[in-house]
Amino acid sequence: MESLHLVVGLGNPGAGYARTRHNAGFLVVEELARRASASWNLEKKFEARVAKADRAGRKMLFAQPQTFMNASGEAVGALMNFYRVPVGQLLVIVDDADLPFGEIRLRAKGSSGGHHGLESIEKHIGSREFARLKVGIGRTQDGRREITNYVLGKFNADEAKLLEKVLRRAADQTECWCEHGVEKAMNQFNGVVNSERNEA
């Protein structure tokens, strides 16, 4: 039996965090599940919400850890162990304040870049050799490093229209990653979402 492709969107659980910038990963996997008409279930043994789907004959498992961001690796480690997911078939979707809002960037592997959710996953699975899709949320206009209130804030009305394009583009990229691999997905989708290239 072919193993699952595990797609994990990172965020914080609870209504107070819904549609905040830090929950961009949650929003992308929700779009993926919606497309696949996949139902979400809370799996307490994984401390995660999960939804199962098929994409071009490949089995996909979407997950939203319910551990809060800084402990995301607990859920990811449990899911990978239970379903025996190879590290090469894990994709983690996260917000990135160092990328401008409206830009997405997939990488085959890399460092956490200071993102606590990625740090937790690296610690629990003992590897950085997993793909990560970063969804740009930008920074406050003054560019300060302490941005907790900003990342935990909700997308404003001006951002809403572009946000929907970003979510669709990130979902397209994720489906391409599953079906064709990380190199094609990077080459075809990385970049600014509202650019002429990406809207063609």
C-alpha cells in the first residue's frame, strides 16, 4: 500500500485565532479539504484535526495540530509514526513574516528561520529534510522584530481579496507537490501571487 502524503497546516486552535495571520497554514489546508470534499475529524490520539482525500490516485492526509503553534511537532510526530509517513512525503505549510504578504515560497528542506512551529517539528521528527511552504504575511510597516500582536491579528478587509488568491495558489502548489514532486511545484508556483506570471 502506498504511504500517505501528509500535509500539515500550522496555526493555533480556537475561535479567537481563526483567520489570523499566524493561522495561514490552517487556512490553506482548509481550502485543500474543501476542494476534496473531505470531512474534518478531531483525532485526540494525534492532538490534531485530520481530513483524508485522494489526489490523482495518491492518498493525502491534511492535518491541523491542536497543540498550539509552539508544540506542533508533537502532533506531526505522532501522525508520521502512526501512518509511517516518509519524511519526503511531509509538507508543512506555515506563515512567514519575512516574506511580503501575497508571496508564497516552497522549499524542499531548510532551517526553521526562527518559526517556532517548524522548530518543534524538526525537534520531534529529528530532521529538517521535509518540504515547507511559506505563506508571506509581511511585517508591520515600521519593520520591528517584535511582531506578536501583528501575527496574531486578523487579516484586514483590504487584504481579504488577495488572501483568497493566495490560499488558492498555495493549494494549487500543494496539489502539484503531491502529484509531480517538489521541483515542479517550486518552479511553477513560487513567487508573488498577483503577478502577471502567476495569474496567467
